[in-house]
Amino acid sequence: MVRRRYILFFLVLCGLLVSLGIGYSVIQPAEALSDNLLVNGNFDELPFYWAYPNHFVAGGWDRWWIHGTVLPEYDDVKGVRANYYIDGGHAQVYFKWGNTYTAGIFQVVDSLTPCRLYELTMYARTNSLDQAHPGTRIGLDPLGEQLTDDGAVHPDEQVRLQRAVWSREQTAIGVWEELSVTAEPLGTSLTAILYASPSPGSPDIHYYDTFWDAGALRLSSYPDGRLPGPTQLTTSFIYDITPITSSTSLTINWNLGDIAGTQVWYNVVPPPTPPAPITATFQINFSAYLPLVSRGIPFDFPQQTTLEYATGTAYSATIAGLSPDDTVFYIVVARRLVGNTCVTEYAGPYMAKLQP
């Protein structure tokens, strides 16, 4: 009888702990993917390394804060914060009582492809008073520079924050929310920046806990698989454009001066349909026909072939499912780094008529 009471007491206690949120995160663990380019994006590689004066930062990441402002305390989740994670049982947290801060962590990711789209995702959570504003967001610095060497972001280093591409801000208190942002590297590196600048919900009493977990940096794609619109005509980068036609397809071969993202934009124009004869209201012994409307070459290419990133400089694309006597107007486009800007160049327009 006594033993049964202990069992019942234990079951009730477990139910209370779950109802109070003491235990695992309410969000199901996220499955780790091999295409994640971040080092320790889920903060589960142990141990967290020590940083002066008594802080602990996840491996692969560095802390940052604005020089001359409040430095929050960094740690792995544990103690009263032990249940705040998305997967794996660990997360990066930094916190402060009685003071606001503008701070975070960052990581430089190398060996990327210039002018190729990447997406950074990260779960964020802020615990504070209900009226507080978290001010959390994530960003990518396209130049991929070290944000700071000593942790404190000095005035001359703040340009790296200013030029970053930022996600929307998270504004809710006490919930996990996934943030995302995309950017193209202007070189072979991107700097992933996790940013929080909370503001108080009460003029007298305030505290902030900023949590990060389950982050990833992955290759992404442009909307509809289509490169950003071309801005300039190239006379040399895209060359040796050769069309090969049949009665139902068009194959286009071309070369690039260097590795870049490339595809063909095109418009298929079917052969004109002869107009119906006009029936006159008076007696005639011949038929009259309306003249054909002149068709100009449209500089509008609503369709595109698959976007390619090959390791060489020779490319080929086939447009299938065409009909005999179709005419295809097309341009070849390529996106690459020119100076410190990603630009899309084009060659054309060209016209190819299918075999009858």
C-alpha cells in the first residue's frame, strides 16, 4: 500500500513538472542534415569553451558586443534554463539582469561559391517580462569578414553590422521562433551573425535571456529557379553560343569565361495561323484576306532552363516539347562577381527556328 502511494505520488509529480514546462522542449527535435555548412549549428558539440571573465561559448562561435556597452553573461543552458533548447539538450544563451545589451555570437563560414545564394536559419527565443521587446534577428555579412577580434565591436568595425543582410526581427516573448535570411557571398566567405538588442517592458525591473539553437547555413535557390534580372550585356564572358535544332527540341551550347551560375531564358512563338477569308456583302468573284500582323521580336523571356553551377566552363541546355516550325527567341544569362558586386550578364537575343 505504501509502495503504491509512492508510485502515485511520483506520477503526479511528473505530470506537474511537464505542465510547468520543466523537462524537454515542446518543439520536437530537428533532424541534423549533412548539407549544413555551419560548425556546431545546434550547439551540441561539447564542451563550451571558457571566455573571460566567467563566460562559456559554444565551439565554432565567437561572442560579440558593442564596445563600451553592457556585456551579458554567456553559457550553455543549464540550471533554471536547462529545458530551453530545440534539439540535443544544449543551446547557447546569454543573459543580464537590470541592463539591456546589444550582443550576440558570430561565425565565419569559408569555402563558399561567390554569387551563389545561401540561406541562414536559426531558432531564437527571448525570456523576459511580457511587455519587453526581444530585438532578435540574424544576419549574413556578404564580405565574410571577422566581426571583431577581441569581442568588442569598435566604431570602425560596426560597418560590418551595417552592411549585413538581416532577417525580420522576432518580437514575441517566451516562444521559440525560426528566423531566416538569404545572401550571396562577395567572395568565398559569409559571416553568420546572431543579434539581440532587447528593450525593457518596465522602467524599474527588467531581465533578458536570449537563446539560440538548431541553426543551419545551406545552399538556397532563387525564386522560381531564375537568376536575378540581367543588368548588362556581355561581349566576351559568354561566348561560342551554338544552337542545334530538331523538329521538337532546341539544344543550346555555350561557354563562360569562368565558373558562374548560368541558364537560358527563352520565349517560344508558334507559327502564325492564316486568317479566315472575309466574306463580302456584295457580289465578287474572288476572296480577300486580311494582312498578317507584323510580329516583332519580343524582349520578354518568361521561361528558363535549369540553373546550373558546373565545375567547368562549358554548358548545355535543351528545350524540349516544342512543335515543328516553332520559333524560339532566347538569351543566355550568367551571374558572377564583378568587382565587389554580383551581376547578371546576358548575351543575345538570338532566334532559332525549329525544323519543319
